[in-house]
Amino acid sequence: MKNLHLPKLRFYVKGFPEDARYVRQTAPESLEIARGTLYETWYNCLKLSPYTEEALHSGLWRSKKQQITYERFGDLVDTTFDTWWLERGFELFKEKVDFKRIEVLPDAMKKSSSKNLILEIPLTVSPSTLKVQFDKLLQQHHPQYRSFDRWQFSTATERLRSSRLTSASLNLYLRVYDQCRKNTKKHLYTIGEEMSLNPRFIVKRSDAPKDIPDKHKQMSLIVSEYLEKAKNLVAHASEGKFPCTDDHDWIERSTREKRSRYGD
């Protein structure tokens, strides 16, 4: 673990929660925050990805993006997230420049540019009024006032995508994906019941026989949905796009597969 004795390098990580996003971190400090975030989920996606093993075995990469992603993240076999983050991960995701803050500039330094708005703030006006005025100025001058994408301005080697997907939901998809890979002979509804994905569709002894097939179908639908999202997630992650569950070209979708989702 070559980076365990790192100098006290301090850096920003744009994808951390807001209470830590604007604070400089050392590598060990950043690890404490990175656990359980989308960064760990991305690591888990790549560790579960069958495409890397396939490429290493055949010598053929499905895409240049996949090869670049592998080279950047490294060989994850026999690693844990903790060791990988300290050795390589934080280097991928740290910002290369400092977080920008509002500053009071001396008159001699007041040089306008396309990326900075220089203001003269009167301190004889109430803070609440100043906030209203400042917001109006931003509406007028900020090119991305309503749809700012902080990742567009990231300087990290690898960056997350703007998304409403959460690590909790994505980790659930990955757990379903892992169980389905390990239990290929089980019905999808059986996996869903074992994972308690939805208690409403778990068959009980008191259930009427006529209700059981419908419960199996509904539970299979849930497992199938999560499984498909996980497959897409892993495929996109393997090409350096994360998080994303949109349909990926690597995922085969056939009529036979659709039928299997329902446990038929």
C-alpha cells in the first residue's frame, strides 16, 4: 500500500456531501467520507463487471472507453475499497484546483473576466436585501443559473455525472445483480423473496393457491427491473460513465429474456 504514508496533501472532492465538499481533506480523511458514497458504488460496479475479465482473457476490449477506465481504476481483484481509495482512488477524484469562494479584491486587482463577476457590496444595506439583489444579479449574469452542472467545471481525472440516482438504490440493484449471478438456477421470484424486496409479494402459508402465481409474477417483475438497471449500471461504469442506468448497447434484450423475468 504505497500511499499509506502520504504527505499531508489536502484536496477537494466535488462528489462528497455538502458538509464535506468545501473542506480540504487528506487521503485518510477523505476515505472516512468516501465510504458509502457513489464513489464506493462505482468501485463495486467495476469489481462486479464481467466485461473486464472478458477483455483481460481475450485481449479484446469492447471499447476504448472501457480500456481507459480499466487503466485508470486499475486491477480491482483482491482489493478492498479502503485500500484502493488510498492507493489510487482519491487521485482519480480529487479536484486539481481549489474551490472558488467570493473574495474581497483590492482596487488594483479588479480585472473583469468572462468567469468572474466583480461586485461592490455596500455594507450600509441589510444582509437580507443584499441577498435579494445578489440573486437577481446571478439571474442576469450567470449562464447556468437554473441548470448549473458542477461536473462540467470539475478538474478531477474521473468525475461523477449529475443524477438523482442515490447510492442506496444503486447498491440495492447491485446486490440483486450479484445474487442473480450466483443463483442462475433459481426463479427470480425466489431471489426476490429471499432478499425481501417487497413483503407484499412474499408468498405466505395463508395465501390462497389462486393468488400465488400473481405474487410470483409481481416479485419477478421487481427483480427483473432491478437486474436490468444493474446490468446497465455496470456496463456504463465499465466505460467511465457513472451513475447511469439508461439502456446500454452491451446488454442483450430478447423476447426469451423478457419471458424469463416473469419466472415463466
